[in-house]
Amino acid sequence: MTETETETPETNNEGQVADSLLTGQDAGQQPQEQQPQEAPAQQEQPAEVSEPEGAPESYEFQAIEGADLEIDSAPVQAFSEAAKELGLTQDQAQSVLNKVAPALRQQNEEYVNNIRSEWVEAVKADPEIGGDKLQENLGKAVRVLDAYGSPELNEILGTSGLGDNLSIIKFLNRVYHDIGEDRFLTGSQTDKEQPFSAQDFYNNSKMN
């Protein structure tokens, strides 16, 4: 090949001009305008979160099964005020109350049972009422209640636990002796002959 001759562009197997090293296009073609890239599809915006409802003007609590808690009681009113300060919605406040109320009841029952247990031990250890004379003195208290009390009074003594209180039992025994032992005798039986138990004194007794 002479100096005046031009080099023939390299061809491929089919006789077509190969891509150039610079443009990546056929040598005889003008470079094509670069197509603009499509903008990425915009992601869907999350739905706007609604603002919290906030505390209502006043809560309307539903009764809580097994909690033994009055809706209009002082503890519930205090909770209502605290819930309002925290901005709890009706549903949030009810949910909290549903979980807290049974725990409060259990704590209260444990407290009352502990107090009653202490009262029972005090009665058993009392030199005037307890010891070997416990059953006899409880029997005297029962006779006074039978003569002057009522089923409603017995229920109060049982459910409140006051029937375990040493002062109550001593009071009933003094009434028994002041009125006179003969007033409470039935038939030929005497207090010592008739067995009494703490269960005779009131329902749900702890003295057994």
C-alpha cells in the first residue's frame, strides 16, 4: 500500500464497517443524540396520619367484669382526671382501666385478708376471750346476735371482716353477761355443753 492510499476501515465478517473505538457507532454515521433518561417513578406518599383524637370532654367508662369497681367511685374519678391530663382517648383510657382495676381489687383483698388474719390472732391470744375459752366466748357472742341481731347484721360482720375484730367480740360477750346468762339458755343446754365454732359466729369466718 502506497502513502497516498487511505486505509480501509476494518470490516466485519459481513462486510459492514465495524464500530469505531471512540463512538461505538458505525464510522459513516453521525452520533445520535442521547435520549434523556426517564425520571424514576415517584414513590407513593404514605397516607397522612390523622391527628390523635385526644381526651374527650368526659369519659364514659364501661363496667369492668370481675373488678368490683363502681364507675362513679372516687378512684375512677381520680383516674379519669389523670387520663385527661395525659390526653388519653376514650378507648385508651378504658383499656388502661380494664387492666388496672382487677389488680387494684386483688391488692385490696390481700390487704383486708392480712388485717383479718391479724385480728384473728389477736382474738386467739387474748387472755379474756381466747385460749381454751375461745369457743365458749364465741358461742356467747352468737347467742347475743341471735337474740338482738339480724341476718343483715350477720352479713355485715362476715363480709366486712368485723366479726374477726377483738373489740366486737368482747362487746358481745359483755352484753351476754350484763343481760344474764339465763336469758340465753335453750332447754337444758348450757354454753359449755353446746359446741360452738367460729363459723357459727358469722359467714366466711377465719376462726376455725
